[in-house]
Amino acid sequence: TVGGLRKTKLIGRAKLSAQLLLGFSVYNLIRLGSLSGWWRGSHV
């Protein structure tokens, strides 16, 4: 699963939303890097 959200170990809405925001942010950085050419998908 993406971002480790299949089975979370966190309790509380604030902590879960922080984990979700971090997961989306990292995914977007990797995606932007792939589009611009400075990140190859083979590293992941």
C-alpha cells in the first residue's frame, strides 16, 4: 500500500492526518522528480 495506510499504528485523527499529509507529500515529490528528470523510478 502507499504511505503505510493499510494498517496504521496511530490513534487519533490529528496523527493520522499528519501521516497522510506526509505520505502524499513524499509521493508528490517523487512524482515531480520523475517528471523533471532528476529522479529515476528504479530507486524506489
